[in-house]
Amino acid sequence: MTDSDPRDPRRLAADAPLFEAWLRYTADSRAGRMRPFSIPGHKHRHDLVGDVVQGDVPMLAGLDTMKESLGLLAAAEARAADAWGTDWARLSVGGSTHANQASVLALGRPGQSVVVSRTLHRSVLLGIVLAGLRPIWVNPEIDPVTGLPGAVPAAEVAAALRVHPDVCGVLVGDPSYVGTLSDIEALAAAAHASGVPLVVDAAWAAYFGFSPRVPANALARGADALITSAHKSLPAWSQAALLLARTTRSGGLLDPDRLERGFEASATTSAAGAILASADASRALLQRDGPELVGRLVDLVAGARSALAAIDGVEVLCDRPDDGVAVDPAKLVVLLAGTGAHGHAIEEDLLAHGITVEMADRDVLVPLITLADDEGGVDTLIEALTAAIERHRGEPRPIRPSAAWSVRAETAIDPREAFFAPHETVASDAATGRVCAELIAPYPPGVPVLAPGEVVTLEALAALRDTRADGGRIAYAADPTLATIQVVA
């Protein structure tokens, strides 16, 4: 590829100030023109710990001066705001975890309520702890055909807002971890009727809005804030994310000053310039080639769905309008119950072929296909997956919804109160009826089954134990074996 090739990634630099600075810095470093007496400590030498430091350039005293005199980050964030059609944007090196928590800190005052979809990532729950808010949980509909979470019902959100007049905001995930979609327009209308903002965690679909083949982004459909992970679905470094918002400056409901304070509260002061530059370049790529790249992605997923659905017993998650099920057209979710094959066994076979998947439990596989994939790679996945299913085929079984989707929370005290309360460690059987002091979730997807302030129920314990016995990972718990649980003393 040459500089004159219109597809040369370096040509993105004209519209990506951080990416341009990264290209310039790394070229100067290779040429020996850089003599850094600032962090990082490796000083770009590769003879100490090897190539692991390749491309690592700090934001400050790297892409820009220590005093940010070039204004590169602000310029890149202004371009991101324009790309998503809003007036406020920040690039994060802390993933959607940081962006989620920053958005929660911008909502209300300690003691206020916030309406939250129960299937959101654990980072939202911990943001609620930081902010001192009181969660009012709403549960998405569970699809009886697939056992997966569907839409967050706008009617339930509206009902929660009526019952709790002190609510300061509504938090939902769209698309969900498995790609199912909610009616964002209806959710926004419900929130705005009560005078509160709608915040949407769209971590898995940074490409929404950049092609007519996929839905518009949540901001364009009425949301007040949007969180998305550039590293999940775009060609960006791990941890690259964005927080975008429509603020009071443009008729929205979010205070830009609170957003700034919320963002800075947990942001590192040593941001990795390479992460920021990759997010900047990915945004420029979407703006330049989005319709083509996202359209090709949708075609790849459609082809994979068709090939896998032809396997006896396999189902793939897709739109079922008659049942009110809508799915991200660029998301591949494979349902195995009808084959009798176990998802963990399938995953082991795939790993033996060097193929990783984003999620595997007994009944569900989520292989992540992105803009970076091509037909050859997807064909390899389908071939290996087909062979593994045949190798492990057994008696078809009924769908059993994951603990992450099926358990209903019983909140006893506020999460912040439980988080800071004195606690004790007890045998898990003795924890039943006690108030949980820790967060426990199957991972993936990282959705809490028990959280600080919630009653430890027999249902929750049984679901977590079943997950572990089935080969799943129990995350964040002090004792991942579940022999003991930390409870409020």
C-alpha cells in the first residue's frame, strides 16, 4: 500500500489530529529524533522488555505538549461530537466502564433514585455506588423462544418514573449484550415526560448511525447520552471508548459542567496516546467509509447466520417482528440447545484451532464479527464451529436462561450503604436472607446476579451455583467457588 492509495490508513490523519500526531511521533522515534525525559519509563527502547512497548506514546509530552498547547484532544473530541451529531464528547482510555460511571456521576444527588435496566454491565452498578444513588430496577422481557433478554419495556420505565418522583435519570443498554434492541424513542419519551435524561450504554455498537443498514445511534433517536466502546466493534486499541451527550447547551437535559466533573473524577491523568489516537482514527474511518464497511459487516453476519442456521438443531438470534424481537443486524448469536452440544465443549474445540469467542455458556455462543473480519476468516469460524457441533452433538434440550438474565433482584438497602457497611464472610447457605456486601456475576456478560444492598436469595444462589457447576466463571466475588459470601454485618 502506498501513500497515494486512497485506502492507506495514513490518509485518515488529515481528519484525525490525534492519529496524525501519533504517526508523527512514532516516525520521529524510529528515526532517533526523540529524546524523552518524561514518562513512559521505557523511553521507547525495545531491548529491555521487548516489543511489548511498541506504539506506546503518552497523550501529554507525547502527542501533545505537557501543557496541551496544541489542543489536539479537544480537536479530536469536537470531531467525535460532530460525527455522532451532538454537542459534547469525550474520548476515554478507561473503556465503557469509565464512561458509564462518568455518566452516572453527572445525573443526580446522593439519595436520589435512578431507573436502571437490570441487565446492564456491573460498571453501572458501581457507578451508582460512587454517586450514592438508589437503583429502581426494570427488567427486560425474556424471550421464551431463546431465553435471552429482549427489549426494556417503555411502559415499565414510565410506571417506575410515576412511582418514584425523585428519579434523576434512566439508564438502559441498547443493543443488549446479545444484540437485542429496545424502542429508544419510547424510552426517551417516557424519561423526558418526567423531565429526566435517558442514558444509553451502546458499548457493543459503535457503528450504529454510520450506515443505513443498521439503526441510527441512540442520540439521534432521543437519548441524552451515549456510551460506546471503540475497542469492541471498531479497529481501536483495547480500552478505547467514548462518552457523547446532548447537553443543556443544545436543548438537552444534561449539565455539561457536571459531565466534565464526572468524566474527570475517575479519568487517569496519564492517558495512553495510542488508545486515544486509535479511537480518533476509527471515528474518521467510520465517517469516511462507514456505509461501505458497515454494510459489508452486515452482509458477513447475514451469511454466517444463514450458514449456521442450516445446521440441524442450531438457531441464530434474528428479528422476529411478530414476537416483537428486534436484533442488531451486525450481531451473531448462536443457540445450541437444539443440538444437544454444550457450549463450553464447543469453545474448547475452537480454542484448539486458535479461535476465540466473546461468550460461551451451555446454550449460547457469541462469536464477535467486526469491521476487521473478512469472508475467509468467517468461513474458517463456520467450518470449525460446524465440526465442533457435530463432534459434541447430543440429545436436544430445553433452553435454560442464564442467571444473568433470569434472577430478579430484591433490594434491601442502598448499594452505597452496603458497599461501605461493616461486613462479614459467612458460608453461602447461611447467607440466605442476609444483605449482600459484594458484587457477584457470571462473566461474561458481567451482569450482576447479586449486588451490594441486595438480599441473598435461594434463587440467586442456585443460579450462580448452576453456572459454576456447568463450567462457567463466577467473577468479582471474593470467593469465586461460592463456598462463602460477604454480607453486611
